Amino acid sequence: MKKLRFGFPKGSLQDATIKLFRKAGIKISITSLRSYYPSSDDNELDIMLIRSQEIARYVQNGFFDAGITGYDWICESNAKIKEICELNYAKSGFNPVKWVLAVPENSNIKCLEDLEGCSVATELLNYTKEYFAKRNINAKIEFSWGATEAKAGKLVDAIVELTETGLSLKANKLRVVTEMLISTTRFIANEKALLDSWKKEKIANIAMLLNGAINAEGMVGFKMNVHIRCLDKVISLLPSLKKPTVSRLNDENWRALEVVLEEKTVKKIIPVLKRAGATGIIEYALNKIIL
């Protein structure tokens, strides 16, 4: 049986990626905390758990045919891979993450140029060095093995750190000087793997399903019955993804409407639709929306 070798992100992205794959219709199971080889109900996938920082490099080298990693780690490794699609999700939500230059709140450093001759700690070492070099700022950039936020103002003058909400920076009394990189999750592939027609199609199919799962995030399906005398009014109230589907019922005076709505609008729109004449309103969850 043909297999697609897949690099699956271990660490901060792991749980969110498992959830996304499940919504896409691919169930990933990790039976042990020490296991690096998850099982899947898709027997054409050969999955290995590995840190996001390394996935782009292993995809470039052909160890994996495809994988999921962050745009930041693609930049950091300077890997030559093919980006299949952008997947807008992160550890705790569906917003991009940011790499920021931060200093203690009481620091005299106000802008990037103030770091001339200073020290900076970061896990994003290569990208940060290049970032400073392009701006002709001479600073000592050192790799941080962790606890980076604790080093600012004590072991180094500044840090370059990943943030999703900014809460951790505030908790450590750090101030953002500038945003250096906005990163989203990417589905990537090995360039040679894409020359194989089976692998190319398999990768495209997975991308379609993953994007469909992301498109469905925060959306719900709605069905309702409406008397023809109320039809135009009810339709005018629906902020649909596209025009609602209208179907005839056995009773020629009634129509069935089906529509996709943002979940956050539900609590407000149901009473409005009911008063406008809609009845038999059904709300249902959506796993995928294929556009």
C-alpha cells in the first residue's frame, strides 16, 4: 500500500492540529505520551510526531513527504519546500502568532536602533540575526534554550519571543518594542514528492479537507420552515454565507430554508426569525465548508 510520510507537530500545536484533523475527517490517536508514531484511521498516512522547529528541514530533505509547521520555522530553517496552503490556526485559537522584540517596562530601549551594542536572547536565532543585519544594527544575538522572558533585563537587554495573546509578556512586566514576524501555520510538502501523481493528489485532498474544517470554524447550519407570505421577510433577515437554499414542501404554501450562519449571531437571530414567521428552526454543527 502506498503511504504518505507525514511530519506532525509535537508540542504547542499538537492538540490543536489533532482537533483540526478530526474535524477534517481524519482521526489521529496518540496512545502514549512517549509515543512518536500516532495511529490514524487513514491507513495511507505514515505519521511521525516531531517538533515544529524541525519539520520544514526534514520535509526539505525528503524524510517526510509533507507536514504541518509554522511559517516562522520555515523562515528560521530557510528550508526549500513547497507551501501547499496557509492554515489559520494556532495553539489556542484561530489568530496568527507574533514574534516580538520585548524589553522590561522600565527599560530605556524605545526603538530597535537603541539595541546597538546590546544583547538579545531568542529561540528564533537565524531569523533574528538576519533581521538585525538587514537594518545595520550590531547586537549580540544569542540562542535561548527556554525561560526566555525571565532573562530580559537580567541576563540580556532584550528578548525576541513568540506571543499569541500578550498575556505572558504583561505578566512578566515586559513591553513590546516592535513586532518582527507574524506567523501562521502552513501545510508544506517536499518538492520531489509532488512529482509523484499519487502523493500530489493525496496532499491536495488533505489540504482541501483541512481548509474546509477551518472554513467551518465558528459557523453553524440552520434549517427552518417558512410560510410563503413570510418568505421574503425571513430571507431579508439572514446574513448567509451565500443565498439561502429554498425548497418546496408537500404543502405548497410552505418552504424549507437552509443557510450557513456565524455561530455568534445565533442567540440574536433565532428570536428575530421566529417573530418573522420561521418555525421548526434547527441548528446543527458543521465540520467542513468546502468553498
